[in-house]
Amino acid sequence: MLPAKTIRSALVAVFVSLSAMLPSSGWTAPPPPGDSIAPVLEHILPAVVNISTRKTVGGKQREYLVDPYFRRFYGYRDRPVQKESRSLGSGVIVDAGKGWIITNHHVIDGADEITVTLRDQRSFTARLLGKDPDVDIALLQIDAKDLSSLPLTDSENLRVGDFVVAIGNPFGLGQTVTYGIVSALGRTGLGIEGYEDFIQTDASINPGNSGGALVTTRGKLVGINTAIMGGSGNIGIGFAIPANMVSAIVSQLAEYGEVQRGQLGVVMQDLTPELASAFDLKEHGGAVVTQVLPGSAADKAGIRSGDVIVGIDGKKVSDGGVLRNAVGLLRAGTKVSLKLIRDGREKSIKATIALPRDAQAKGEKFSARLAGAVLGNLDDKHPLAESGGVEVLDVERNSKAWDAGLRKGDVIVSVNRQPVASLMELSAITRAVGDSGLLLNIQRGNGALFVVIR
């Protein structure tokens, strides 16, 4: 029998020989059990913050809480009571210079006050710059010095099996790190958010981790932790929003404070193998257009029923969900290049994503001075549809908008001498104006007037 030392030496030689034969295609062996990611985390942890919120919830005092005697003889009635609700979550500083912090919308939803606590225990009151409930992302800002940031990176190259680390504030315990792998990519149809393209991971994501960072072992921010399967606690199935999706949303939140989504204007279904065979196509992926809405972006671009959309802006469309997500991340007015198959031939079409013609919003969404008004894009049949404008669809009596002189049927054609052709442009201009007054140019019937709102 050979000595144990000789056997070990032979095995090591075999392992080295096999390792040399492996293809050099970027494959990296997993870290040995003795390795530590602590050096990487030292640079990451200061960029992950704890977020606490406070909001006041209204209600009524129950009748049995007031003595019937006093109710009868002194006219006591149910009195409004205020209850304070608090919640905890996490966030990631993505720009130290601007003090920008990304978190989940559901973490700060309805909050009267948002407090951000750094790893060094400094606390700041945050300002909400913008939010997108459909993707569950919110952008906050704090005024602080000496911040550490963790910029969003490209999540496109993430693979199933990659090692990842989830960092957050589970159960309000404070900053916590968990370790796991990417279990799946492109998870959709879960009904968690309006637009889904989740990274699934078995790194523990518990209540309070929402809004925290999902990073690679090299310290790259590839996702924002957002949800868990099971509801009450971690069972090894957690979900994060990919960094690329977050980046697309944050750029709009920073500029406009919201995501004003447009539509392509098609009804579609997945291209199944059966449909591919019926269409005599070799492709088994894509979105089949079953209906084109009249007057929509698709209609104007020349898309037809029966077209199979297989690409958008150079990216493959494997099914209807991929196309919906791709369009959902684009702001109205964005031009896109679509690759489709029609009658067995590939065809390229350019389209401009447009707001639905029936889009409308409350005035206070744009400015507190417009509170009480309901505003909408002009209908195609409106006399001013070609030049554009924002129609006042309704005005509540004695509201700020009413007292300022706005009336139902008015069309706002400019704000502070800047032309306004749609709700999207109104949003951009009023956001830039901030707290200063508004000078509105109004078309009313066959006449025109200026309205000053201070």
C-alpha cells in the first residue's frame, strides 16, 4: 500500500493537471471555505443605511370609550384620534456627492417623516425626490458630508450560480449580512409588482431588508432587495430588482420625480411552439401582436396584427412579458427600434412611445397651487390637438385651482411662458419651477387669457 503522503501528492498533481485543461472563458472557481469577503464588505457596508419612517393614521374614537352619561347630557360625539405608525427598512447610497439614496417605495409609502441612519450612527431627515410604485423604487436625498456610496452596476452579466451578498436591516436589528447564490433570473408573473424582472436568491432576505443591497463578492451592486416568498419570513426564496431596471427608473425620478409611462398600443401574446409552427416560423420566442389600438404609437409606426416582435433596441424579446417590461421602463416620448417578423421576413420599425390619450392626473401632482383640478391630455378630436396642451377636465369648487380662476374646459398651453403640449411637459416645467409662482396661458373657448397663481 502506498503511503498516505504519496497518495495526497498524486491527487494534487491530478487536480492541477485538470485545472490547466479547463477552458479560460472567464470561469472562476468558488472561493475556498477558508476565504473571507470581509475586506470587500468593509468598503460596502458604510453605503447601506437604515431607514425608519413615521406616519400619522387617522381614525375615530370608539363609542364605548366615552361614558354614555356624558354622551347623553353633554353631547359628546365620536372624536377623531391620531395614531402613529412606524416602519423600518433599508436603503443604499448611490451618489455620495448628491446624497442620493435608493430604497423600496413600500418602505416610505405614506410617510410623514423619513429618517436615514448611517453606519456611523449619524441620522438625517430625508427628502423624497421621486417614487415609482409600479417597480417599487423610491429616490431619497439627505444633506450630509463624508458619505460612502455604492453605484449601480450592470446586472446584465449576472448568472445563475453567482455568489451574492444581501445587506440590510432585518427586523430592525441593525446592519446584517447574508450570503448565498443567484437561484434564478428574470422571474416574472409573481404579482408582487406592476413590472417584474426579479433576481431570485437564497441569500436570506427578511422583513426589514427591503431596499437593501444585493452585491457580488467583488462588491458590485447588482440589485435592490424587495420581497420574499412566504410573507412572514425567509424560506430561501428572496427577490431583488436588477440594477439595470433600477438605474432606468432612478434617472427619471431624479429628473421628473416620477415615471410617466407611455404605451406601444398593442395587445399581444407569447409566441408558443404551436403558434410558431402555425406561422411557419423557426423562432420559438417573441410576442405576437393580436391587436393594434387605433391612433396608438404602434398604429402610427405601421405595426400590424400578426406581426411577431422579436427585438427592441437591440435586445431580444423572448415573450410578451419582456416586451411589456422594456416598454414600461421608457418614458413617454422615447423613440424605440423594433425588430419584427412579418410574413416570414424580418423587418425593422421605429416607434415613439406615447402617453395614452385618456391619461389624466390630479393637479396637486404637479403643483400644490393646482389642487382641486383634474388635468388630462387633449383628445384627438379636440380643436387644439395638433398644437397640444393640457385640458382642465374638472375643477372642484372653492379649491386652490378654482380660486385661481381655472375652469372646466380650459386648455393650458404654456406655463411661465414655456409651451406645454402634454402632461409630461407640464410635469417637467412645474418641477423646475419649484415653489415660485405659476403664470398660465389659458385657451378658453375662442378667447385666451393669463392666469397668475401665487
